[in-house]
Amino acid sequence: IFTLSDGDTWVFQTDGRLLRITPDESTMACRQILDNSYGVRRIISLLQDKEIIWIISDRGIYKYSKKDNKLTLALSTQKHFHSFRKYANKFVVGSDNGQLYVYDPKKDDYSASGMRATADSAIGNERLLMPQILNGLKKNEFIFLLQPQYELNTRKIIGAEALVRWNHPALGEISPAVFIPVLENNGYITKLDQKIWEDVCAMIRRWIDEGVKPLAISINVTKTDLLAMDVVEIFDELLKKYRIPPKYLNIDIAENAYKEVYGIVSEVEKSLQQKGFRIALDGFDGDYMGLHSVGEIGADVLKLDLRSLNKEKKSGSVQDVFDRAKTLRLTLTAEGIESMEQLSLLRKCGCTEGQGYVFSRPLSIEEFEKILKVGQDA
């Protein structure tokens, strides 16, 4: 079994073999679609005589030796190429995008092994992902889901957070952990964010037109957004275009923006609050010392990320974090609530708002609307 990174190594090795059999030094090997590769002799003649050497590798199970860079065919699937093709494609890309996919012929389906890759693997293949991402932006493959936000004591839905997903035509729903780092590295995160902001505003306008009372939707703003755009002007124009009150749009600004570009954040924060927006510091890990070292935090609320808090273990217990918040007169909500134990603890700490899988997974717009309408009909 080999993935895209190993496939690239094979392509480079193929380039070397072609150089040895052709006198032209401009020969190179190129990946066409996943497993298909071809060698190009004399780049100029490619445009004239189209002299191409096709190299089609047999699909199957191989033993790969990195020591001598050899592939030994163990089981061929060329005979069943057409039926296995879609699963092979999902396997090859999926393995580098965060999942290891295994084909089960009995179920005629593929399943994730549960082995998660880090975002680094995606960044390592960003030259392969970027063309697909840009094409996906053009074809509106990027959507958002809505994760309900709850009043913890009554379990009443009080809002939702818009979470972006990539609805890939071949791979299905792709986690933002795969494509967000790539977009941030290439500066295209602003295009995606603006699309999601506008789509959310259009949805709220539709709810109003249909007689459905909207709940506040939280949208995310990154450090790159603040550096590259006039965020205040953009949101002001969106409110005017879709004729929606600012109370229906909460703005979550990433914690790293506060720490790295505090001056800009502080100015934007005040301007948005003056226009009626509720501002949240998103992804807070409980580190008050690190946060307040940059300056006074003017956000209306801090969203405590329980996953980061548990991972970092640098700010004591949840109780300590909430006790400190009371001393500093800060309002905390919680995200990433995944167990009843966490929920019970948060209630004892005085936390009143939160979101997480203990309540609900992120929902499609249609699923969220059903809940919204049922609650209002009741």
C-alpha cells in the first residue's frame, strides 16, 4: 500500500529511467490522474508532435520497499479495474487527507480505519490540493453545517455556529483540518470565509422572508481576514445587502489573532461592537496570562475550547478557569462538550452556554431548520 507521497517518489524515479533511455535532457515524468503517469519527451515537441510515452501502472496490492524503491505485485486488480476505481481513488487521496480507507467487497463500500493524519500531511501535499480546492470554490463545493448552541441548564437551542466543510464530488465531506491549513498558507482563506459569511447572511434573510424567527449564527474570522480585508466594511455591506439586524450574526475572532495582531483586532472589535455585533474570542485554551499579556480583551465572550484545555493542561482545572473568569469579570461559554461528565462540571462552574457532540453533531441547514420550526411551532 502506498500513498500520494510514495507515488511522487515513484514518479521521480520514472523520470530518471526515462532520462537514461532518451537523449533529450528535458524529459520529465508527470502524474496525470492519481495512478496514471506519463513521460514527456522534448517539451517543445509536446506542442507540435505530441510525443508522449504513456506509463499505466497496474492496480493491485503491492509490497513497497523504500530501501531499493521497488514494487512487487502481490495481487492484481486490473481485471476488476472499473468496479474498484472509485474506491482506489478514495483510498489514495483519503489516506493523505486524514483517513485510511479500506475496501470491503462484501459491503461494496469503503470504511475509515479511524487513523487520523495530522494537518501536516495536507500541507505537504498542498501543491496537489490547491488546484482541487480552487476548482471546488468555483463549483460551490464548499458548504457550511450548523452546530447548535445550547442553554446548558434548559437544553434550549439559542443559536448555532457555521462550520465549513468541503463536499468533494469523489470523496464526500472533507474535514476543514485538511484544507484550511492549505488555504491559510496560500492566502485563499479570505475567499472561502467571505463566501461562507455571505451564504449565512442569505440564509438568515430567507428565514425572515419565510416567517421563521432566526437564531443568532456565529461565523469565524481569522487573523488573515483581519490583515487582508476591511472586515468592518464587509460586514456592514452584508447587513445592508441582506437587510438583517446585527443581533442575528455573532462574530468569532480566532484567539491567535488577539495574540499576534492585537492592535488590529482591538480596533476591529470596537467598531463591530458599535454596530451591534456580539464578539467572541474563539478557541480560548484557558491561558489568561498569555492572553492578557497582549492587552485588554474587549470581546463580549470567551469561547473555552475544552479539547485545547485538556490537551495543553497548562491552565489547571475547568473550575480554576471559571473562577478566574469571575475575578476578571469575563463571560465564558464552552465548545467541544463531548460527555455528560463535562456538561455536569460546566453547570457546577456556572457556565450557561455551550455546544458539542453531547448535544448535537453539526447539522445540515435543512436539519437545523426542522428543529428551528418545530421549536417555534411549539
